[in-house]
Amino acid sequence: MTKIEKIVLSYSGGLDTSIILKWLQETYGCEVVTFTADLGQGEELEPARAKAEMSGVKDIRIVDLREEFVRDFVFPMLRANALYEGQYLLGSSIARPLIAKHLVGIAREVGADAVAHGATGKGNDQIRFELAVNALDPSIRVIAPWRQWTIRSRMQLLEYAEKHRILVPSDKRGEAPFSIDANLLHTSTEGKILENPAEVAPDHVYQRTVDPIDAPDAPEIITIRFERGDPISVNGKAVTPAALLTKLNGLGGRHGVGRLDLVENRFIGMKSRGIYETPGGTILLAAHRGIESITLDRAAAHLKDEIMPRYAELIYNGFWFAPEREMLQALIDHSQAFVSGEVTLRLYKGSASVISRASPCSLYSADLVTFEESAIAFDHHDAEGFIRLNGLRLRSLAARNGR
Ligand code: ARG
């Protein structure tokens, strides 16, 4: 093993990465640069700086990545209507390639030969970080302390913290916190009592949405405008991608939109149970499907829906920077050329329902579909022939099978 000279650590300032910082400094005896990304996790980032300083870190990077996150990662993914296993909006999965990209960028800038992350050996996140680093710069080594050190549980982690006098954060109730991952797209909560999927999740795991039962009795009507597949304004006000998602998170959270209690299949092999809150993302998925419903051709829409699970799985499994994801992205992006217009939704006690949609590029023709007399020439005899020919093989089969 060649000696490592400098490491860039993905650092949140939380318990795990604080311990990792200490462990890296002791184990490798080299300079550690910390990188803290602001992804809209809603946490103060200055305490992370103070903690890194106290641990003797000289090069501390805190970067606001909110706009890049939403514009270049969340929105492209949303164009696909991506859902993993039919339900998960991929809030953690989509953030990892962005963090990895910046880890690699900083490593190159400061001449570091390795990057390090705090993802555990049982999760998906280690795979996502490392596949992204592999794809972006194979010369950079990845250090995953959770797979290397002798600490094997949260209990041992707490003992290590105590021994090295590292502050252990507790939740509002004074208990050890859940494993939480938050950003502008979602909050994901795992661990502790949630590890038993037969247990109902206690109310206090929810962080950014109210219980739909307690949501306002009056529905709220909102409009979202799309331009070529991306949302550009809410209620007539044009805003940046991050501001738009922030706005929708507030609206959705207040109406209890976007809660999900899910058992999913991790790429690494096991099933896991998590609680997800994706208020803005849930509204955007409904709205995007709403605008696509009038602007996309049927075959184009159905092809998108066919490839969607594959695309979502690639993101879940960490292949954002792989050619097959980029190929599918090109197909998806191409489909969005006419996905422009406005969608109106009703937020009400946990639901975000499309109640109207309009577009200058609409393919919808009231004149064509109407039950009333139509001006457009539609020959009903064509329908008769259409059915007769489609029924041809079914009639042959029925005759042979003696039905
Ligand atoms: N299971 C989710 C995923 O793989 C979330 C992982 C991170 N969340 C956490 N609470 N540690 O995308």
C-alpha cells in the first residue's frame, strides 16, 4: 500500500464524520481537507466549520450546491418521472453523484490522492459514492472507514467518541438520533425502531411534513408552469430551481404531502425499511405527469414509462455517471421538447391532485374526442375496420380453441 499524502473527507459535522475525521488523522497521519455540501439539508453549516477547526483542519470547504443539485440532478431525474420500486423518489440516491463530483474536484485542486466518506458497509451510499469517483477519476483512491476500522456498531462508535471526547449529538428527546439523510428533495429516516417493519413508525420520525390528519381542512390550489419538461414557476412567480423546490416543500409539508413508509431492496442485497418525506418532489411528479398527459404522444409516453424503472434502478444503484444512464437521459430529454404549459393542483390532507392542465403545445383535441357533434372529420366506419382487423387473430384463435 502506497502512503496517502492528503485526503478530502465528505464531512457533515455529525457524529459519524467527526469520528471519521479523527480516525483518518490518526490512521494515516496526513492532512485531511473537509468538504461540507449545502444541499438544503436545513442544518446550520457553521457548526461544521467550528468542529473541523477544533480538530485542526486547515482547509475547510463549505459549498452551497443547492442550485446545481436541483438544476442538474433533481430536474433531469424528474423528467423521467423516476421512481424506484414504484414508490421511492430517490432523494438520497441522486445526491451522492453530486457530492462525489465535488469531492473529486476538490481532490484534484488540492492535490489529494484520496477521498473519504462516512457511508457504512451495508448501505447503498458507499456504492454510489465510489462508482461515481471511479467514473470521474480512477486515479483517486477511496477510503471508507466504516469498512476498515474495528468499530462494528453504533454502540462502539459512541464509546470511541467518548474516549476521544467528541461531542455526541442527541435528538430533541435526548435519545440517540435515527440515521437521517436530508436535502432539498427529501428527508430519509432509517434505523432504531424502524428496523422492525411490523412496527408502526412513531409520529416523531417525521421532520418536514404534518400528519395529513392534522393538515388544514381547506384545500390549497397551486399552479406550476413547465418549460421543456422543467418546472419554472409557482403561482405565476418565476424562480430558480432550488427556490422552486423550497417553495413546494413548504406548501407540500403544510398539507402532509409526500410521506412514504417503504420496505425497499438495497443494491447490496438486503431489504430495509425507511420513512421518506418528499413534499415538493411528490407535487412535481404529479404536475409533470399532468403536463406530459397533454403534450406527449402516446407511444413516446409509453416508451418513457417502459424505460423509467430501468433508469430509476441505475440511479438507485449508483450508475449516474455510466454511459447507459446518459443514453437513457438523452432519450428522456429529447422527449421533453414540447412538455411546456401550466398545471393546477389541489393540495389537501396528504394528496397533491392535478385538477387542470393547459399548454400551447397540447395534443389534446376536444373536437376530436367530444361526445357531441364534431367539426373534425372522423369516419366511424374507420373504427369498425380498426376493430375488425385487430379482432382477426382473436376470432381465429377462438375458432380453433372451440370457445
Ligand atoms: N435507503 C435510501 C437509499 O438508499 C436512503 C439511504 C440514506 N438514508 C439514511 N437515512 N441513512 O437511497
